[in-house]
Amino acid sequence: MKTKAARLYGKDDIRIEEFKLAPLKDDEIRVKNITDSICMSSYKAVKQGTDHTRVPDDIAENPIILGHEICGEIVEVGKKWEGKYNVGDKFVVQPAHNKDGSLMAPGYSYTQYGGNATYGNMPAEIMEMDCLLPYTGEAFFLGSLAEPVSTVIGGFNSLYHHKEKGSYEHVMGMKEGGNLAMIASVGPMGLSAIAYIFAMAIEGKKAKRVLITDIDQARLDRAESIYTPAKAKELGFELKYMNTSGPNSFDDMMAFTDGEGYDDVFVLAPVPALVKQAQQLLRYDGCFNFFAGPSDSNFLVEMNMYDVHYANHHFVGNSGGNNDDLREAVRLLSEGKLDVAPMITHILGLEDVGYVTQNVPDIPGGKKLVYPHCDIELTAIEDFAEKGKTDPRFADLAEIMSRSNQIWNAEAEQYVMKNFASK
């Protein structure tokens, strides 16, 4: 079987190519990728090439397939997996399988499999580590968002506090009934974090106050129009959006807590000033998650070790989520409790994957969603109506989006898959 894929040959060397897949081994599974969303982690892999810890040294001769936020269907099952997996099953992937400590992962390491391809041979270790997970949702794009959302869930699960002052017993997770601050958090991952805060509240786990900050007022306004303070109030917590570009931003952030400070603080942008600010916001036994992954391996930040010692401040970070986090994401998505569709702001086909992946930080908006089997150029949802003046298919999409507050949805996905299908 032939596949068409975005393959990485070296730093900034991405090629869209068609090639023949190797014969399927008994311990592999052949899959059809329906959607893949482009991640900042892929940008880092493209910029670093073989210097990236997950990228093999021989990609110039054996290029890898990009993409790891994958949702699709099984098309062929190797003999080893017959009875456990079935043709036609929908799936999502936990890319970080960590078999025997390996850093190999789809989207970084494999020549025969990655999300930015029409078809691929899933390597045995994915199934052996139970990282090929069933997905029963209607929309494939939500399955692709399960992996990035799982990193957010992992971030919340990595938080910890002490059971009581003087105790060494840790209580894992966000402090319930406490104060939570999300710094620089209305980008795509920030939106997914806000969505997860709402999902936790639906299930009864909530902070008392939640502060969402950024310096982009347009993005703050969009986030507030989707995840509203009124809805938060119904769920039992106070939600505030704040533009922190002003000179008194720190005082304003503290005032929201009546001067108490924050039990949990996330920073979603690798900016030293924000990291320093995050620690200053912490109250006693406060936990700070540095969620933003810097590209600079020498990213150094000033810390107040006095408060680490006397105020019991603690710091955590996480890169990705584990299988339990991914299963939780899939469960919440399937039950309709996790509303992460607003993360999607652009759609595209394979031909533009190279350009988009190389320029992720410079393209405005949120998640860019790839439909590998469709011929569609990179297009922002907000531009559908304009393109509809010359292409009636975009006019149809604009009409669909007008009924959903410009939020990507299953109806729009089905329309794209039918009307933009590659020939």
C-alpha cells in the first residue's frame, strides 16, 4: 500500500512524498489517519532535527513521518493482535510509549508511522505498551485533541500540596477550594486548560477562584465568550479574565484573591519574567507548574529560595501526559464534558504541513488541524466567508460555522471530508 506523508530529512527539511509502505508485520497494525493537529513540539523537532532527543541520527537517509496528535481508523491487523483490535475501530494514540525507557515516538522517530500521513504501519511497541486506545466519539478532530488535552490533565495531576502544615503526606492535584492562576493561558493549550477546569467542576472538583491572564485582549475576549464567568458561577467557582500588560498587573492579580495569593499557578509561556511572577503569586504551600516547554536548553530563571525554604513553595513541570491522562481525556470528550473544540482555528491538508510546522509560532490563532486525505490549503475559520466568494464549498462551511459560534464541529468535519477529498 502507498502512503503520502510529510517526512523530515533534517533541520527545516520537510518533504511531502508518496512512497510504498513496508509489508505489514505480524506484530504491527496498519491504520488510516483521519486527523492530526499540529503541535509546538513538532516545530521544535523540525528546528532541532537530529539534535532533538526523540529524532534518530539517520533521518537524512531514513526520514521520519511528522505528526503525533492522531485520530483514525484501523484498516489491517497483524496476527499478534487479532481479537484485541478490529478493522474499522477508531483510535487515538499515546505517542510517548516509553517502552524500556525508549524515547521513540510517532511523529518523531518512525519511518513507517506518524500522523501527517494518509496511512501507516503502527509499530509493535505502541500496542505492547497499550498506547493504541479506542475512541468512540463522533468527531475525529476531538480524538486528535485528546493527546494535547492529556498533557494538561497531566499538568493538573502533577500538582501537589501537603495534607496539613508540618505533614510530609502529599495530596496530589489542584487544591480544591483554593485559588488557581493560569498565566499566559488563552492560546490553544490555555483554552484546553480552561476547558478542563470546567470539566473538573462539572464532576465536583473545583477551585474557589480561577484567574486567566494574557496580554492579548482579543484572545482574552474570545476565551471569555466561550468559557464564561456566568457558567463558572453556575458550576460553583469564580472566574476572572485579566489583561496583565499594565503596570499594576501584579497588584491586580493579588487583589482577586483578597491578598491571599495562589495555591496553584500555571505558566504557559517560557518567559523568565512570568516564571518569577508565578512564584511571587504563591501563598504558603503553593505549587507552581512550569507547563511551557522552552526551546532553549539553558533556560535559566531567578528563584526565591527563601520562600522555597520558609513558605514551602514547590515547583513541578510535565512534558506530555501518560496513558491514564489520555484515557481520562478520551472519557471526558466522549461524555461531552470537555469542550475543547474552540482550540481549532485553522484547517489544512498535507501539502501545507511543512509550511505550518516550520512556522507554528508565527501563525496567529490556535490549533491547526490536518485532514491528510483532503486537498485543502491552510485556511482560518474566520476566512471561510471570504473564500466562499470564489469557492462555494467555503461558503457552505461559513454557513455551518455561523450556526456554531465559529467553533469547529462534527458537521463541518464531515463536509470537509466529503467535499475536499483527495482525488
